[in-house]
Amino acid sequence: MKRVVILFTKLCENYLPDAFVFSLLLTLFVFVLSAFFTPHSPTQLVEFWGKDFWSLNAFAMQMVFVLISGHMLATTPLVQLLLNKLTQIPKSETSALIMLSVFSTVSCFINWGFGLIVSGILAIELARKLGKVNFGLFVATAYAGFLVWHGGLSGSIPLKIAGRDEILTKVFPELSIPLSETIFSTWNLLIFCLLLLLMPLMALWMRTEEKVQVPLIKQNDLSLTKTNSFRDHLENFKGFNIIFFMFFVVVVGTGLSRGESLDINKINWIFLFLSVLLHQTPRRFLKALQESFGYASGVVIQFPFYAGIMGLMQYSGLADLISEMFVNISTARTLPLWTFLSGGLVNFFIPSGGGQWVVQGPIMLKAAASLGASPAKISMALAWGDAWTNLVQPFWALPILGLAKLQLKDIMGYCLVFTIFSGLLISLVFLFF
């Protein structure tokens, strides 16, 4: 396994470009495929690409807030103290990797936004505490827990079809699928439990001798300015932070009491206003904010390009062709497996769970209706496929790479191994259960 990991790592170091260049190459690849396999002219394809180019702007801002608010929260004195306590528990690289893998998998099952950012912070702190470690493996292990998000409590597809989802009811009128048949089904929980066991074992199996010293997350100078000017008194007034934290408590608490779900916006509310409270004053908060923006610079520019790829796939019909190819070789028994695999393939080009449901959901649900397969299982197979190849799709790795100050090639060798073995496990469950 060490030789396999070293081989994958060397291949990634030599051939895998920066994540932004990867998105450019992926765009050209989809453009060429669409030109060959769909009846559209190059000019039309370029128009499809541009049609949705800015469609992910709102989502991009959400992800920027995930990154900067998570980093600001990590630099507060209280969180640093709590992380120091937690990181004192493991005494070796082995126990640290086990803790990190279990924490990441469980937290991403509960909520992907929380799990993704906090697992990255924990990986950095654990690695720093232990001194010289295989840092790329630590960050990859933290990211690998993200694999379970779409089968978990914040999964967009199961939450959509639990209500009156337009895509589901077009194929199955009057049908809504309760969470007991998706997230809390026996086979879905079996996948989660098996991955909870597999991921730490894979992390331990991939340890190599390439170890580095991990620097401390840069701390801001949070000392109060000792002047008596009115401006400085305002900027160092603790009452502002307390008042607006109470605003946050009322807004989020009222929403949750009405039955609203804990979505990415609420996670951002929590991270942001906990940072406001724990940084104590506006000046300290703004200093932390200025430091955090540096981690978001590599993330922002890539969202429009992936939105363009999504539009190109959808409007050209290429996504339909890929899905129908898998449907044509399926039976009622094998359709969940082929749905999972096709979902993993399409996710390279449409790395958004909601976007992929819009593009692929109708085709797979029609196949389920014609073959007599379970719509609940087909929907979740698509959800797991979407989550599975996130490990080798750089789109979702950007926030955690930004925090760790690593490049994609530093973790991709490990992520490839996680992807291969987790894919085999999930495929077996869909085939036999």
C-alpha cells in the first residue's frame, strides 16, 4: 500500500495541475465531448457555457463564508484552548489519525458544512501538536469524511424528496419519500457504519515516511489599542459584539423552533456570530477577518467555471446521454449500482448535489418506474454517487486546502486510495442489499 500511495502521489505531483487549471481543462474536455456527441454547434455550446456562468454566485458566497468564518472561529482564544485540550488526547500518529477520521466522518454525517471546516482545523492542530507528521495524509483523512455527507442529515436529495419535490412528483405523482426510507434506512446506515470502520483503517494503511513540520495557524495581534480617542473606544467596545450575538440567537433560534433545517446558511450564522462574540470587540474581529480573507482567494474564481460546466452539460444534453447509457444496461437489481456509478461520473462535471439532482434525477427516476426499482434507493444511490467522487474532484477540497495551505497534488494520492476502496464497498452494498 505504501508503494501504491507513493506512486499515486508522484503521479499527482508530476501531472496534476492547480485546481483552477484543472477546472479549465475539465471545461475543454466537456466542450469536446459535447461537440462530438450532441447535435449542437460550437457557438451554441459556448452559449450554453456562458448561460449559467454566474448561476453559482450565491453558493460561492456561502462557501467563502464557510471558509473565513471557520478560520476566524479557529483563531479565537477559547477555540484555541478547546482544540489544545482535544489534541492532547492522542499521543501518536496512529491514534491521531483514528480520532481525526472518526470525527470527520461523524461530523460530516451530521452536517457537511460544520464537518468539512472543523475537521480541517482539527487536522492542522493535531499535526502541529505531534510535530513532524505526514501532513498531506492528515488533511486527506479530514477531507475523506466528507464522503458521507449526502447520505447524512444534511443531504440535499433525501431532504428534498421527503417533501413535495417537483422532480420526484413528475415521475411518481403524489409521492414523497420519508427519511426512514432514505437516511435512516437499514442499508444507508450500513454504508455509513462500514465507512466509519474503513476510513481509519485506510488512513493507517497509507502512512509513509514523508513527514514535515506543520506551522502554527498564524495568530492575530489582538491587543487593545491604548488610546483615548472616541473612534478607538467605539472599535474596542465589547457591547457591540454582545448585542449582535443576541440578534443572531433570536434569528436562528426562532427559525429552528419553527422546524427549519440546519442548512449551510445557519452553519455560517453560527460560525460568524460565535466569532463575533469570542473575539470580544469589533477591532479584534476585523483583524481576524483580514487574515481569513487570504484563505478564500483561491476559492472564489473557480465557482463560475464549474457553473459554466454545469450549464454545458445540462443544455447540450451530454448529462442525459451519460445517464441513459447506464440506464440501458440496467435491471431492477442492478439499477442502484449503475445509478451510483453514473452519479460518481457526472459529479466530476457537476459538483453540486442539487444541480446533479436537477440534471440526472428525472432520468434515473423514470428508469426506476419502468424497471420496478425502488425510487428511494435510486435517489440515494445518486446521492452517494455525487458524494463519492468528491474525494477526487477538487471543487469541494478548496476550503480545506485553503486552511491547510496545501495544493491539490499534496492530498490527491491519498484521496485516490480512499475513493477506490470506498467505491468498492458502496457498490457491494447497493448490489446485494
